[in-house]
Amino acid sequence: MAREKLLLIPGPSPVIPRILDALAKPTVSHVGPDMVHDLKEACENLKRIVFCDNGQPFIVAGAGTLAMEMALLNTAGPGDRVLVLSQGYFGDRMAQICKSFGFEHDVLASEWGRAVTPRELDARLKTKSYNIVACTHVDTSTGACAPVEEYSQVLERTGALFIVDGVCATGGIPERMDAWGIDIVLTAAQKCLGAPPGLAVLVLSERAMEKRRSLASVPAYYADLLRWLPIMQDPARYFSTPCVNEVRAFAEATRVVLDEGLDERFERHDLYAEAIRAGLAALGFAFYTDPRFMAPTLSVVLYPEGVDDKAFRAGLSENGVVVAGGLAATAGAVFRMGHMGNLTSTDVRFAVDAVERTLAGLGRKIEPASGRKAVDGILKA
């Protein structure tokens, strides 16, 4: 049997035994009491995770891209204008979805490695009005974290619906729907929430649900949230068969999040990001993302001169850690390391030690244990 490796790509994140055990339970009826209990609890827990008292969660078989599509399809009506704030590959995907369905939209893009600033957003809103503004909280292509709370303050005076793509953020970075006036948080199961992939996840504010109800129709069937609403309110009802085991594992993942405590979880993500970056910097790496916008959930890491991307990632895999390559213009110049979900301090130390062994195997001269010392200086335990 192949040795299990530590998966530190920008998602899926490692799935801990407690959640795997839930996934491995026997498949039950999709309208039976076990499934009803777990789906109801997952929905309630999800509201707590995004700090939303009266929102409506949706948990549907699919990927984060489906959640993006559902958010737009169920809010953009005839004559509505959408502004997409993009800081990378996945912000651009939101714009591609708008184009695919013929929604009138504009893109306000930052250069890769940073995010649109609140001042830039404010300036755009003074030139044109929009019914919907959508942003990616953390773009996994660039590692840039958008200032979502500050965006919400700018948007407060406009009346625009605010959609936040939290795929690489929800459960690892605060997203306070009620306090910040966010109308939709969309995400997926497999990143900061630490569940297996397979679920598209959304929470809609009351205002967003009212917008959907105001639309005579949407260009979708499976992705029409009003078809899923009765099931979310009463999982004993049927619309389309859900992925039962994944939903039950996701319910367990939300329990893990809340058992840890949200503040503690957010602080841990900050701490581990700092520790990993300190260790990598000590080993001669630099970072692609503007320091003002670096996300706590992943790092986009620039190679030192002379280190080949494919050779490094292959060697790192041999040493027990899997990371991802760069996307688009960054391909070959960076690797992307996720540090989100249910990682432990042992995982952090193991990852940095593996990077050091890999560099040594490629012939780089490194002070022994320099990465580990930097990590220990942050973790202090």
C-alpha cells in the first residue's frame, strides 16, 4: 500500500479520522431520520459558522463552481447589472458565469497578488450603479485575501446585493454575514471546513431570498434554489437524491469546527500561516502575494533561483507532502501550499521539514533545521 501523504494543496484539505468515520457509515435513506437529523444540524451549524441568525442555508451535491453559479442565477434578474471584483483566476470565473448566462456585468480587477481596494470599489460605484456586487474572499490562484468587511461598508449606501465566494475562506477566516451585510456566502465542503469534496454550500440572507422570490423564473432547474428550499426546510421531502454520505460527513465537519470554537479556529489559521511562512522564508523562499493581502489559508510561494518547479514538487511528494503548481501566468514560477482546515502543529512542522529535505535532495545548501527553528519560534511549543 502506498504511503499516505500530507495533502497541502489549496483544497481539498486533509480529512481527519473523525470525519472519515462519518463518511464511512452505511448509506441510509436520503429521506430517513438519520439523514434528516444530519442535514438539519449541518444547516444550523453552517449559519453559526458564517454568523447569520436568520439566513437560509443550502447544501447540494456539486462543487464550489456550482455554488457560484447558483448564487448568480438566483439573484440576477432581467435588467440587473453585476459587478465582479476579481483578484485572480476564480474571480474571473465568476465573470465567465455571468457571460455564460447573458447577465450584464463589469469586472473590476486588481493585478494578481493583490485585491481590489475599498477605495477602488468606491470610485467605481460613483461612476455606475450595480444591483449585485460579487467578490472572491480568497483567490486560490494568487493567495490574495479581499477586504470583505471594508467592501461591505462601501456597499452599505448602494443597496446592492453582496455575494461573497468563501470557497477558500469559510470556516478559516471570519465571514460575519449579519454584521457585514453580506447577502450570500457560497463555499464548498473541502477546504477550510475540512470535509471531503462533493458539496456546493450557500447561505442566503432574507434579502437574497426575497430577491429570488421576486424573479418569475431563473435559467436553471437543478440550480433553482426554490426547488431546494422545501428540502432544506424539511429534509424528509424529496427533490433530487442528495449525496447522503458526504452530507453526513459534512455535518460532522461542522461539529468539528464548532467544537474547536470559531475564534480559536480563526486564530489557529493565522498562527499556522505565520509559522509556515517563517519556515519557508528561512529556507530561502519568497512569496508571490502582496503582504497586505496574504490569506491565512494558503501561501503562493516563489522559488529561489535555480529551483525547478516540477523537480521540487516531485521531490516534495516523495518526502510525504503534496502541494500544487501555479495557475496561468504563475505556472512554473510558484507552488501553492494550503494550510487550512484541520491541520495540526505536527503537520506544520512535518511540512517544513519535508521542504528542507527536498531542497537538500536537489543540491541546495541549507543550514540544517533552519526551517524548523523558524517554525518553532512562532509556535513556541
